[in-house]
Amino acid sequence: MSEQVLSVSDLNRQARKALESELAECWVEGELSGVSRPSSGHVYFTLKDDRAQVRAVLFRQQARFVSTPMRDGDLVRVRGRVSLFEPRGDYQLIAEAVQAAGIGALLAALEALKARLAEQGMFVNQRPLAFPPRHLLVLTSATGAAIRDVLAVLGKRWPLAQVTLIPVPVQGTEAAPSIIAALGLLNRQASLDPERDVVLITRGGGSLEDLWAFNDEHLVRAIHHSRLPVMAAIGHEVDTSLADLAADASAPTPSAAAERLVPSAPELSQRLEQLFQRLARIQHHQLGQQAQRLDHLRLRLRHPGEGLRRQREALGQLRQRLARALQASFGIHQRHQQDLARRLSLRNPANHLTQARQDHRRLNQRLLAAQRNNLQYHRDQFGSRMRELQAVSPLSVLGRGYAILSNENGRVIRNADQTRPGDTLTARLGEGELTLTVSEARHLPESPA
């Protein structure tokens, strides 16, 4: 029996399945090498130590949640799964998360918080910012380089900008609560047109620990729920905080934020000069065309007297037609009015009203007579029923000296067998009742028929 022969594709496929089933998700620590970021957004790199290396890829969907810079030579921890790229037979690591080695637990907590806040919609707050803002409210350190950079850029690009500095700590445990309190105060004091104001939260670069205050969950929520639009510019280009993701807009540096918030006055001046020159050329061209059109119209222009004469004749004809039409219309309306007056006199409501009053009196007399007859009839019927009822009423029998006996249960006694000596009976008379005690029960002989 011959052994099974596999194709190269089958071999690579089975090898991939074996790797993926045996080695599930794991953490690998090593040094980055050959980091490549093509236009697809994926990140390709090699993870190595002093004895071995492995190829790795971080796909675009996961790369946008990685804040680690990922530079050649950096020592990192990579969470991923082992697989094999079948077309080339390359064994590789499919990365899910990348952390700088040494602060793995801190970055892991940050990644978990980022994922949770993303699921809650904290990073989808991108409202348009006023350009330029009427009032720029800057939350940063009063002595830091960030405010100097912002003011320097604004002074060059847009000297008319109104800027208010709200000094807050931008590092340490007090930074996040102070920024939250200042942001809440600005929202409560917002003007009637908050869309024209912009809050800028910024600071210069630093280590992960220096920028950690801007990853505070409460600060992220305060930025997301701010009525005033917020731009964040935290650190340098390689730094991305949760505050940057929650803001309506973000910039890599404080200077870049200032450049995005306001236009450049020199550029606008140059653009205005270009538009003015273009307007002058268009105006000159239009004036030339209108001058030619005016010359052409002058050649076609005739003496106005001829036109006025024709208009007077047409006006006279229209007056005559109008007079005839008015006279005819007046005659029609006059005849119609006369016809309506004649018809109205035939239907004078006074005649109908007199007849209606007579009918009302006649019907009212008939109604009163019918009511009297009906009342007398029912009185006679009632008296007859009362007499019939009185004739059959047991009370009338009692009035002639008879009595109705009943035992203690209220049962009527009709013969002596229903009683025993000692029973208590009640006798109802024509007027009043008697309580009796049976001493003897006797049976009377039946009367002959």
C-alpha cells in the first residue's frame, strides 16, 4: 500500500491548522525589528531575542487601538496567536495587542478601558469646530511650553483670536479632577452661542506616566458630554491618550492644534488679493461686453414718440372696450337683482311665521288635552288595581278576626301536626302580634262534604 502524498498547499494547510490548534492565544516578549507600515494600515514587524526571531503582523483593525510607538529596537510584549501564511509557508504571529515591556500591566488596563469606553460610544463625539472660534478657552499649565507654543502660533496666524487661559495641572493625581472641574465650569458659563466657542485641552510631551492623567475614565466622559466642543492636543505625535480619542478633534502637538483652529492671516490676505485681482479682471471683461451691447442697442433704438402714439391708440381702444364691458355687466347684474327681489317677496318669512304660530297654538292645545285625558285614565286604572289588591290581601282577612300562626323559624302553621306541646308560636292579628305556647294539639274531625 503506497504512502499518502501531499501537495505543498495541503502540507501548509495542515501545518497551519496544527499550529492554530496547539498554540492558542499567548504573550511573547521581544525586540522590534523591521517595522513596516504600508498604506493598507497593517503593521508588519519581526520580534526577536538574542537566539531567535519570528515574523508578526498587526492588522489595521487592532492597530488603531495600540498606543505603543512600535519603533525598531523597542522591547515590547505582544499578545497574539500563532499561524502560518500558506502561500509562502511563513510561520508568523498574528498580533492582537502590543505593549511596551516593563509597563505591561498598566498598558493592559489602559487597553481594556479603551475597549470598554469604545463599546459605550465615548469615542464617537466628532462635532465640527467653529473656524475660527469666537473664543478659545485653553486648559493647560500656565507655565508649560504648550501655552507658549499655542500663543506663538496664534500670534502669527490669527492675531485677532480671543484666548482665555484656564490654568490647571497637567500631570499627577490632581490633573484629571482639576480639568474636569474647569470643563464643567466652562459649560455652565457657556454663552448663548456655544458653537462659536472651543475648548482646547493641551500639554507637551512626556513619558506614559506623565501623560497618564489624560487616560482618566471620568475625564473621558466629561469631554464626551461637554456642551462646548473640545479639541485635545496631548503630548507629541507618537502619544495618543483616551482624551484625544474622546474629543471632537485632536492634534498631534499644541502647535498643530493652534494651526488647525485658526486660519493663517497672511495666507488669507494673499488669497484675498488674488480674489480682488480676479474680480477686477472679471469686472473689466463684463464692462467691455456691456459697452458693446449698449452700442448695439443704440443702433436699434427708435424715437420714443412713435411708440407713445401707438400706446395712446391702444389705450383708447381698451378704454372703449372696458366701458362697453362695464355697461353690459351692470345691466346683467341689475336684472339679476330685480329677479332676486321678486323671488324674495314671494317667500316673505312673515307669512310663514304667522302660519307657524297658528300651528303651534293648535298643537299645544291638543297636547294639553291629551295629557289631561291620559292622566285621568291612569288614575282610574290605579284605583281599580288598588281595589282588586285590597280584596285579595290577607290583611283584610285578618281584619275580620282571623290570625296567621308561625313557628320560631317563621314557618306558617297550617295544621296541628306541625306543632308539639311547648312550642312557641307567633300569631299575627289584624292589628299587632301575640306570642303563644302550645299546651295541647288536637285534631278536629273533618267536616262532612
